[in-house]
Amino acid sequence: MPWYAWLFLALAFGTVIGSLLLLRDSADKMPLSEEELERMHKRNAEQDAKARREDGEDE
């Protein structure tokens, strides 16, 4: 394989790895209050129950 193909592969891998490292460094936890967290859990439970009901109707 010619040298420029190796250069292209190295640049491609470097771009992917660099992007992943940048994404990891910029990821922050979302500060949620207890009230917001409770609302999220309740909404998720409602959506799960709705999905189970819809799956039961299909059978």
C-alpha cells in the first residue's frame, strides 16, 4: 500500500479518536432537582405501562 494510503488511514483514525475524546471531555452530568427526577421517573413508568398495554393489544 502506498504511503499516502497509510497517511489517510492514520488521519481517519485520528479524527475518530479525537472526536470521541472531545465528546467525553464535554459530557457533563445534568443537575436535576429531586422534583424533576421524580417527574422523570413517573413519566418513564407511565410510558412503560402504555407500551406494555399496546403490546398486549397486538397479541
